[in-house]
Amino acid sequence: MEDSALAEAARQLGELFPAVYLALHRRDGKRRPLAAASRAVLQHLTLTGPVRVGELGRHLGRAQSVVSEIVAHLERDGLLERQRDPADARRTLVWLSAAGVARLEEERQVLSRALVARAMTRMSPRDVSSPRRPPSLPRRTEDHNAGGRHDRTPRL
């Protein structure tokens, strides 16, 4: 693509983006149900894989008792689960449950799926069935970091 065509495409995207964002962004604001500390624990686990509570506390720079409370709350909410450490059966690891992975995915959504779905009802069936992505853009930023990620980390 020529520089002038690329510049024009960038300009058009720059003009279009604010309108799309304003029309379709999530509007749950302060009512987000996941506290920042809970979100931090869940997000950290996506990077580390299953860990012991004490190790998680050291990673986050928080007291083990504080992290234990957060983990207990997330476990009660079904977002974390405990599992035996395969390297040492006396130890327990905490890890994301399927619901925890789903919650993080929901938290990462910038656009309201309901508003997007409503907007898509005005699109042609052909356009709805073939969403487009510029070929030079990765599906997710994790695609660039796949080599350095923990092998037990779920793909969000």
C-alpha cells in the first residue's frame, strides 16, 4: 500500500473510531462487579499459571493473609479453583476456573456485545457473516508473546 493511501486509510479510521466507540462502548461504568484486587489476581494467574497462595502474594507484593482472603472470595464466586500441586501433593495451587476465564474475557471487552448485536441487525447477512480484520493485525496481542507465555496459561 502506498504511503498516501495508507495515510488516507489511517485518517478515515481515525474519524470513524470515535463514532463507533461512542455508539457501542460498554456503559457499566462504576458498577463493574469485579474489584481491582480481584481482577489483579485473575490477570496475574493468566501470566503465571497455577501458583501457591504464598507465591501469589510475593508476586503481587501483598501479605499472604490478604491474598488468601481475595482467593477465598474468588473461589466462593467460582472464579478460582484449588488443585493439588503435581510436583508436591502436600501443596495446593490456585488456578482460574472456566468461569474465571470467562469473567476476564468479559472484563476485557470494550464494546457492548448487546449494542454491537443490535447494530449488526442493520447489516446485510453477508457483512454479518464475514467480519473483516486487516491482515497485518494479529488476532490478539498474545499472538506476539506466545513464545514467552506460561504453557498452562489459558488463551483468553
